Amino acid sequence: MTILQTSIPYDPLAPRPLPGIQPGSMDDWLHCDDVFAAQMQRRTALLAERRAEVLALDPSAEPAAQELLDLVLKHAYPGCLDRVIRPDGQGVEIDRSNPMDMLCRLVQEDFCILQKHGDEHVLTGAILCFPASWRLSEKFMRPLIDIHGPVASYDADIARRVQRLFDGIQSDRPLWRFNALWYEDAELHQPRSASAPRDVQKPGAAQYLRSERQTLLRMPETKAVVFSIHTYVLEAKHLRKAENPA
């Protein structure tokens, strides 16, 4: 299924050293773009057809998931408690007994919940409909260093810096970064095992640019860190034309 945005609200090709974090704001925490309806339809289908692949929640993360749902409702649908009308006109009844399902059906972002276990943050819950070549089942209940293990540039020094960063994340003060990934396939749902990594495409050589806008935010009550991912996919030729209109 091909779902393509026509623009990205930042320059995805701007060089930034790892981890490339910059301050954001709660007003800009969640994004809604021109393919909201199509992405939400895809998310609903994946949740119904591949639930075990896209959703995981440890019982210890249930309070954090509930808190996250309340925060998303507050910012994406202010004033709505029991039922919302999405930007695509679809009504959604809020079922607080299934917070991750609700998050999947309310916004375009995927969410990962990370909680401090000892000295490290561990992935204890997620709704991940649009993985960029990784599998939730392989990362669930694993610490940060294990989650990023397949990333060649994620060495021990970067791991220490990222853990310090996670320890310093504050509520109401999100941090964000982005990446730029070149793909030959525009499909949003691309799970892939760490034991069978994809062939990385050279910048500008592939047909599509996939960019994830990733944010980090601490939940004020449970103190969990929430990692959200908004996925953009553009045709590379469209991107180059936008950058070089002449």
C-alpha cells in the first residue's frame, strides 16, 4: 500500500550529528498531515490483522499507557473525554481499558514506552504500526543498548550519552530529532529481524525517502519516557524538485 506525503515540516536531509536532539514544545508534540486518513486506515487494519506484531504492553507499563492516552487526548482532542471526531471525520469511542489500541486509532504517531529498570531504560510497551526495518518482538522488554545494537554508529560512548539524555528528559519539555532513510518500497509497515538487516540504500539513489520525526517526553506522574514516531514517506524525485525548484 502506497501512502505518500507531499511535504515534510523540516529539512530531512540537513546533516546532524548523533543523536541530533533539539528542544521542542508541547504545541508541536503531535503532528497531523495530509495523509492522516490513509495512515489511520492502515493503522486500523494492522491492529486488526497483525495485533501481536504491532502491540505489546507489560503489566508494569499499564499506568504509563493510561497516562499517555490522557495526554494525547488533552493535546490532540482537547475537551473530549468519551468520544472524539478525528480530522478525517471518523468517530472513535474511547475505551480506557485498552490504552494502546486507543492510541493507535487516535493519532498518526507510533509510541514506545520506556521505564527505568536499574540503571537502564527498558521498552515495556509500544504500539508500532510503522517499523522501519525492526521488529517489536525482538526489542520488547530490552534495554536501550540492546534496542540500538544493530545500528553500527551506536557505540558505547553514544549509548552512555543517550542514557544520560534519557535521565534528564522532563515533562512538558519534549525533545525531538529526525532521520532520513532511503527505501525502494513505500510500504509503511516494514518489520525486519535484526538477524536479516535490509540492504541500506545510498542517499538519493532509492525511489523513496522515509523520515521519522521522533520525540522524547517524560510522563509527569509515572515518570516513564515516551518515544513517539511520526513517519513521513516522500517520492525522492518530488523531494529533489522541492529542494531545487529551478
